[in-house]
Amino acid sequence: MFNIEMASSTDSSATVDEEARRLYERYQSAESDEERHEIALEMGKLDGRRHAEIYAALEDE
């Protein structure tokens, strides 16, 4: 069972990393401050989800 949880956690991390990469690329190519601000807010939400996953995993240990 531990290995299944680890695989799931790894898959989730890979998905979050890919989403972070896409947001960063969008941020770099944004044409306005307003667009960059909106993307930065999305990045903040993603970072919050990442931290929540980390804390949840620590509580399970």
C-alpha cells in the first residue's frame, strides 16, 4: 500500500510541476501587466495546492 501512495504522490507532483512550467511560460510571454497579474494569481493558487499536498503527506507519516 505504501508504494501505491508514493506513486500517486509522484504522479501528482509531476502534474503540478508541469502546470507550474506552463504558467511560467505564459507569464514570460504575457503582453500586459494585467495578464501577468492574473497568471501570478494562478501561480499562487498552484503553490498553495502544492503546500497543502506536502503537509497532508507529512501528516500521514
